[in-house]
Amino acid sequence: MTAIVPYDDDSFIVRIYTICSNVFEELIEILYTWLTKKGRLERALESSWTSRAAKMLDIEKALKQRSNRVRRYHRVAPQTDLSQAELMMEEAQVTASGSDRERMKDQLEKALQRMEAHEELCEKVEVLRTTAYDPANSAHSALLSQLWDLLNPNDPIDGMKSRRWTEIGFQGNDPSTDFRGMGVLSLHQLIHFVKSEPETAKAVLSLSHHPRIGFPFAVAGINFTSLTRKFLREGLLKSHFYNTLDQGETIDDFNHAYVRLFVLFAEFYKQEDPATVMEFNVIQIKFESALR
């Protein structure tokens, strides 16, 4: 069976480019501040953007450029009658007053709530990812059995160790060994996919059985948990969440993003029409690059 591995580009050239880009951006920021007599946070709060995501990301960027004395209020509120937003605006030396200042404060409060929700989501994802699948844990075994039953409702599995697990895309008799990298997070996401979009999931499973280009469905799903987490950690899901959700994102929203990535890839993979499944990893790299 073809090994499917996540792609991770952390090359020296990329790191050097990032450093140079950050230095250049800092120089531009100094120039803007000198010309406008306003700091980055104040400019971000008074700016007009065509999307909520652009506004949110601009505010986040401004906060990240401030010192830890400013950003610490995002997590810990000091003992004071002032709101977190007001404290941060004072630290950032925002000059606006009156109704303009109140409007900026409201915008910043909402931005802080969204940022808090995003950080909480990242923490929940990591808790699930670092929870190793334990064959001796009855709750974990029940989840694995549920995955089989959802995909094969009229054909029960004959044991937690069985060659039949390969039918839904595990690599061998013991599916527990495939969860090592992503823990129970990947199992939860596979179940979410099959429960939320059963027909689509079965269509992807059917594609995975193709005699020429078929791939291990479950292992590919685990791989896409890795990719979705990678996008989350890199902030690449923020625009989607900020534009489409009125409230802070939850684990269900993260799982939904996972489903969309998996389904989009299945369509992309089919259109690429590889000669053999050996091209799977190359196509995944191409798919990831197209999304960036």
C-alpha cells in the first residue's frame, strides 16, 4: 500500500524570506507612523475594508506588532474599571476621542473576542491531537467501531483487529497504529465527515477503491487532519472563519473545514487522473500549493 505522508515546507530559503519580509514591513510601519502621527492599531481600527476578515487580520497584525505589555491584556484583564480594549488603546497611544474612540473600542472588543475564540479552538485541537488512540480505552474503541458502522451499516466488523479494516483505508489489521501522528483528533474528524455528509463520504470511499487510482481512505483522512491543523496553526483558516461566522469558531467549524478540504482534494485528485496511486503525494503537494 502506498505510504501517504503530509507535506511540510520549512526550508531555509523560506525562513530567510520570512525574516527579510518582516524587517521590510517593520520599516514601512515606522514610515507610516511618522507620516500619519498614528500608530498601527489606531490606523487599523479606523480603516475601512471590504471584508470582515481583512479588518480582523489588520487589527491582529497591529496587536502583534505591539509589545507584550499590550498583548497580555488579550488573555489577562488587570484589576481596573477600564475594559481590556480601553487599556490596550491607552497602551498603544490611540489619539481618537469622543464617538470615534467609542467606536474603535467596540471594534477592538469584538476583535479580542474573536481572537480569544480562535486561540481556544487551537488549544482544543491540540488536546485532541495529543490524545493518543488507546486500544484499551473503551471510548476510543467505540469511536472506531462507530466509524466502521457508519460506512458499513449492514456489515459489522469481526473484531478490533481484522484484515477488513483495510476496506475503509487503514493500512493493516490494527487500525490503532495509523492514528499515531494526529491522535483521536483524526478519528473524530473522520466520524464527523461520515455523519455530516454520508453520501459524499461514501462517494470518496468509492473513489478510494478505484482499481487504478484508489488510495487508503482512512489514512488519507488522517493526512487531511494534519493538513487542516497545519492551516489552522499558520492562520490560513482565519479569513474563512472571520468572513463566514458571526461568532467565534468552534471545533465543529474546524471539522467542517476539514471536510471541505478532504472533499475538494478528492475532486482535484480525480480530475488530475494520475497514472497510479503513486502520484498521490505529488498531487497533494500541488493541491496544497493551489490553496495558498
